[in-house]
Amino acid sequence: MHRVTVSALFAAVLALAGCQNMTQQDQSELFGAALGAGAGLLLADAFDANPQWTVVTALAGAAVGQQVARNNSTGECAYYVGRDSLGRPVYRTGPC
């Protein structure tokens, strides 16, 4: 257990060092991804998921968290407006 804790701490220090020259939007997206991954891990733990599902929920949470952070930093959201002539969904962007 001690070895895992030290490894996680070392990885966190390296990750923080890599964030030094990031833009505000990049930092926001990274924070959103980390927060989403943490929420996914907590959700998997709450439902006693097996290790494979724990990884899936963490990755899904990270993806959702990153997108939410991106929308919050730009102030724009995508709105569904219908389908085009080929049946593909069409979205417009505008203020949230």
C-alpha cells in the first residue's frame, strides 16, 4: 500500500509540473477532467463495480468533465436544431 501511495504522489507532482505553462482554458479542461474522473471513481466504488467498470467510469467521467469545463470557459453550448437532408443531427452554438 505504501508503494502505491508514493507512486501516486510522485505522479501527481509530475502532472502539476507539466501544468506550469498552460493557458487558462487548458487548466480548466484539465481540472474538469480530473474532477470527472474522481466522480466516476466514486460512483464505481458506491456501486461496488469490478475493476474493468471502475476504469470505464473514470474515463467516462474524465471525458464529460473535460467537455463541461470547455463549455464553461467559452460560455457557449451546443443546441440541437434538427436533422439535415442526410439524416445527420444538426447543432448550433450559442450562449448557455
